[in-house]
Amino acid sequence: MDGPHSGAGRHLCFQDGCMISAASTTIAIIGAGPLGRSLALRAAQAGFRVVLEDVMPSNLRHAQEALRASLGESLVASGRGVQGNGEGRLAVSFASTVEEAVRQAEIAIDCVPDELESKLEIFCLLDRMAPPRTILLTPTTTQSIADLASCTYRPERCLAIALSAQQLAEESSGSVVPLRRTRLTHPVAEALVVEFWNRLGCRVDMETDSFGIAQS
């Protein structure tokens, strides 16, 4: 196992030859249930732009109410659609389709059930809808990220969070987040994901998953 990564910098990684900041980095979160709301809040508080997606209007409505209460009305969109507010950027916007949510995303995090069929379905959908640069990041304790990545056209941009949805929702600043990469993971993709968690106040333990076998 690699040692914990720590020490978030102001900038995240190179994009088209230039450093990008958290404020210009969009995180798409697929699923506005308890985990999605928790991740959206933490990412927004860390300075990221967040697009929270759910096909259920009631889930988006509950998420909107909770996030407006935590972040303030001026930082949370008043309706669906990736939008700005004229006076400054929104911290959180909402989308009712995956395509809309991932259109500008650097990282897409899914909150679907940790089952093979659900993970394959969302990975195929994200792979088809997201720009080539988008990193697919999934919480799973039962699936191999190497296997899931091999089903996409971007295996070098797929990583896993080795926590269950409940464990991830309970993560707090100062904790260590276990991540899984594959042997194909691009160093820039890995660096962006590590810096994402660093900005959320977490350290990272990284292992390499070789088709179901985690290796140091």
C-alpha cells in the first residue's frame, strides 16, 4: 500500500497545458440521495462547482432544500439546469439527466447501488455521455475497478473509492480515504482525484486493483 497522500495545493492538475483550480473544476454527482447530498455539500464547501443529478424530482427538491440551508440560497440553484446567477458562480446546480450533469465535468461520481449490473450500467452511460477528459470515480467494496474500467473507452480515467455508501457518507475531514486505481490509470487522473479528496480535508491510501486483486 502506498503511504497516505496529503497536502492539498491551490491548483489541481494540468488541463490543456495549464493548471486548473478547484473553482474551475466541475464535479458531477449522480444520485441525490443521502450520499449524493453529502458529497455535494462537502465538494461545494471545498470550492468546487457541483452538478447534482437525479431522475426523481423529489430527490432533487429535498437536496436543494438541504443544500440551500447549509450553503445559503445565493450559492444553490433555484431550479434544475446548469446555470449561473449573474452576481457570482453557483456552488451547486441540479440536473435531471446524466448527459446534462456530466457535460462539463472533470470528475463524475456515481451513487448507484454497489451491484455489478448497476455499476456496469452507470459506467457505460457515463462513458458514453461524458467528455473524454472526465474521470469516473465510483464507491464500491464489491466490484473490481479494473473490471469496470475494462468495459469503458477510458480505462485510464477510472478509479474506485473502496468504501460503502454508508461509510463514505460518514467520512469526515481528517480521515483516510482508500482509493483503487488500475495499472492503466493515468497519473494526471490519479493526481486530480487525490487532490479532490485532499481539498475535502482527507488523506488518501492508494492501491492498484489488478482484476479483483488489490496490490500495493
